[in-house]
Amino acid sequence: MKRLSTLLVLILSVFVITMIGCEKLEEGTKPQKKTDTEKTTEKKEDILETTRVQELPSFADLVEKLKPSVLNISTTSTFSQRGLFPKSPFGEENPFEEFFKRFFGDIPQQEFKQSGLGSGFIISEDGYVVTNNHVIDKAQDIEVVLEDGKKYKADIIGKDAKTDLAVLKINPEKMLQAVVFGNSDKLRIGDWVVAIGNPFGLGYTVTVGIVSAKGRSLGLSSYDDFIQTDASLNPGNSGGPLFNQMGDVIGVNTAIVAGGQGIGFAIPINMAKNVIEQLKDKGKVVRGWLGVLVQPITPAIAESMKLKEPKGALVGDVTPNSPAEKAGIQRGDVIVDFNGNKIEDVSDLTTLAAVTPPGTEVKLKVMKDGSVKDIDVKLGEFPDEVAESTEKEVKEKLGLTVHEITPSIAARFRLETDKGVVITHVDQGSVAQESGLQPGDVILDVDGQAVNNIDDYKNAIDKMEKGKSALFLIKRGKNTIYVGIRTE
């Protein structure tokens, strides 16, 4: 009996110990309540993760949809040259050329073939294609490759060197997928853009970036108005499309900065549309013509002309018998508005005039003698023989040697005038050099005072006030320009 009692006590003890252990185990595994700080931290992490997903969208579906509208272009051109080896793209001779010349003398001209690469995009179902002019300019043979691998020979329908655009035509076996033109004016800095092209001949390549800047000028022509993007563009991307997030073409990729990274440029589609339509329909571009040589207004010029701000296009010269001359526009006028469009700088005026059809009546707002006047002008057609103006920025800062125009000096500098004084030397690092003045420039006027000889020039210079700007009228070649100079 005693043994039985002891056994029962032992069993009960084990049971109690087991129950206590289970309770402790449950307490150890039971989840603890989270503090408010821990809950807030988790919530923030969830929101951050969701935001990351929203900020990094995939462009895969968009690219899949757009690729059939983009094509690769390869060109072959033939050129003649003396020697056994073609020169490099930079004009340098092959190092072996001199070796052969020593033993065999001059080698007769030979023909060489050169290959080129580029990109393009389809603008109509029946096979019209847009690319850059520099991609196909001197090509004898042009071949395009579609996304499905089909190859076609392409013919040049029209090309325009001023805007670097060209239209080609292929004859496809079936209807093609054409792009949709967007509105480049609505682009904002920071918008996503997608470039599809054929960099380095690698085939279809997609790069993504943002709009870095708008209205960029590279000094390539009077029609510079580029979109700058950090989407990677490389040789072979030229002529390819730049898409927005909706899949609309908002630019034509056209230029890269040598040695630069993350800097590419595209022609805005709103500027390209008019050129593309004309090339497609007529094979050439007919531009409106005003007939003025204009230049930028620097702060020094604005100060000397008593302008509130350095904006507008300053008329440096007027072409005889041009629409501008017939309408009464004169040298020294500042054009500030073209048919309701404000003219901030030279490129605004040249672009607007170029895309306006010849024969159109336009209304200009022109500053004359401190007051704004409305002038109606009927645009003409841009003559082929009129050279495109090359505007150089006129810089602020004097140090030059002038001479009266004698027959010998006129012959030396090939001058066609006997009025004014000619600049024969510009000191290195002087204000004159920094202002852009050059030997051979003829000074016709200083701050409204005519300069016919050395005495006139000296009198005008003596009147210049230290620390203030003076306005020089310069005859350079066949054109006249204004130069603003600030003395220190």
C-alpha cells in the first residue's frame, strides 16, 4: 500500500512538472505585442516598397509594341582617291601610304567603297521612312532591315541638309506598322523618353532616359532647336525615333557629343513634321524667306540700345529687294514677335520664318527707335543662292589697330568698300578679340556716329565712357553686324 501511494505521488509530480513546462513553452512561442514604433516602421517600409515599384515601371510592353515601326539602315558609298588605302573618317592617311610612295611614286586614283550605319522609322503603311540626311547623304546603295529580318532596297525621296532630315521609300510585301507623331511642344524637362535604334550595328537596341533640356543650339545651322536627353545614343542611333511614354514619336535622334556620356540630341517632331511632309510630297523643302541677317542680342548690345532685356533678333543687314526691305524693315531694328509668337532669340525667328509657306502674310512686331511698331510682311521663297547666315556670339570686352582704307589695304583684305576704317590687327587677349572683332572687319559706325576715316574713329572712341557699352557696326565680307563692347 505504501508502495502504491509512493507511485501515485511520483506520477502526479511528473504530470505537474510537464504541465508547467508546456505553459512556459507556450509563453515562449506566443507572439509578443508590437510597439507603436515597430508598427510605424513596418508601415513606412511597406509604403516605400510600393513607391519603388510605382517609380520604376517596365517599358517591355511598350517596346514590344513599337519595335516593328523601327528599322536599321546600312549604306554603301563609292569615292575616288589617290593611293592604295582609303583615308580615315578624319581625313588622315594610312601610315603605309608613305612607304609605298617612296618606292612606287604617286599612285593613280582608285575607287573605294565605304559602309555606313543608321536607324530610321516607318511613317506610312506603304513604306515611307524617315532618317537623318547625314546617314544617307552620299550613299549609292541603301538597305533597310525590318524587325522581322526582312531586307529591302530603299530609294531617296527627298533630303534636307539644313534640318538633317531625309525621307526614303521601300516597297514592302505587306502593310507596315507606322509610328504615331506626338506633340514635342508638350514635353517637359524630366519626362521619360525611349530611344530605339541600331548603335554600332548591333541591331535593335533600346535605351531609356529623361528629357534633360529643350531648345538646345549646337551651332550646326540656323534651325537648331534640339531636345537634349540622357538616353544613351551612339553611332548608328542617328535617324532613329525618340518616343514618349505613350509610344508617340516626339523626336528624331540626330547628334551625340563626342566624348560625352549621357548627352544626346533629337530634332523635335513638331519642327520635323513640316519638313517630312514636304520631302514626302515634293522631294524638297520650300521655306519662307524674310530677307534679313539677324544676330543675338547680348547684354552689352541691350545696354547700348537701351533695351529692357537681351531678347529678340537684331537686324544686322537687310537683303536688297527682299520682303523685309519692301516692308520697311531696316538695319538696327529688333524683331520681337512673329505672327503672335514671341521672339526670344535668333533661332525662334529663323525657325518660324522657315516653316511658314512662301506667300503668307505675317505680322511682325519690331522695335524701332525705342517704340514697337506693327509691320506686315508677305514672305517670299527662300532662294537657293542665299547663303545661310552664321551668327557668332558677340562678346563683351577694346585693343585693336585700325587703318584708313587704301587701295593696297583694300586688295590685301579683299574689301569691296572705301568707307569706314579697317581693323588690321587685334591684340591677343584684348577686349577687341574677346568681342569677336577680326582683322579685315570694317568699322562703319560707333554708337550712331558714322565712321568714314581715322578722325571719325578717334572722335567716336574718345566719347566712349568707361564701364559702359558701345555699339559698333561692322562690315564683314558682304554682311554687316553689330558688336557690343564694354570698356573697363
